[in-house]
Amino acid sequence: MGLELKSDDIVFLDTAPFIYFFEKHPKYFPKLETMFGRLYPDQ
């Protein structure tokens, strides 16, 4: 994704990414899965 976050960075998201993630939108789900996996690696 080209986004490097430090452990104390704060990320604000609108509701659309969550909706795309939960509905497994074919275009956005893979990138969101990667992003959420990096944010919550132990989940």
C-alpha cells in the first residue's frame, strides 16, 4: 500500500472502508484485508 505507520500513529477511517471490508467488495476487500491485518496482526 505504500503507507508506513508507526505503532503510535492514529488512523481515522470513514465508514465506507468498513462496509467494503464486511461486504467483501471485490475491488477493495484485498487491500483492506492487508491493511487491517497490519493494524491487528494477532487477530
